[in-house]
Amino acid sequence: QVQVAESGGGLVQPGGSLRLSCALSGRTEALSDMGWFRQAPEKVREFVASVRWRGSPTYYATFARGRFTISGNGAKKTVTLQMNNLRPEDTAVYYCAAKEDGRQDYDYWGQGTQVTVSS
């Protein structure tokens, strides 16, 4: 089993930055991809960014490209999401997720961390 724990959410003003962190524990040897997703109130969960466990390649949703940066550290078993130039529409619960090589779906999810962008 794999445990996923996010941290780093909070309240930030428009144009500000936040850094989300995700720590993995348990049977992480088979993991290949890490991703961040988000879900805003009354909206479906959407993909934000992903990274292969060994750091590349990375993928971003259109809204995240140029503002968000995902990075993974295989030795520490962590993944971070640096979010810059945040907008009110970025307000959502952000989830970290992991999947094993060869799997299409993400199998392991954290509890989520709230990000609120408001003045």
C-alpha cells in the first residue's frame, strides 16, 4: 500500500505564489508517475500536472503551463507543485496522486489541500 500526504495549501492574494508538497510512503518502489489534480466547488476534478518518478517528462494542463512547475525527488519520495501568479479561478482542493508503471489510472490519492486565491 502507498500513503500520500499533501501539505502547503492556504490563502493567497491574486498574483501570489504557493508551493504544495506531497510525501509518499509505503510500497513506493513500483510507482512511476506522480500527478497533481484539483477540484473546485461544483466542478469535476481536473488534471493539473504530472511528472515521471525520475523527473521527466513533465506534463501540464493548459491553464498551468507557464505558471506552475512540478518536480519530483526520487530519493526523498516527494513531489512539489510551485504555483505562481495565482488567480481566483485557481481556488480549489488540490490532490496529489500516484500510479504504477503500466497503469492508466492513478491508484493512490491524498486527502487534498485547500488553495484559496482571494483578495
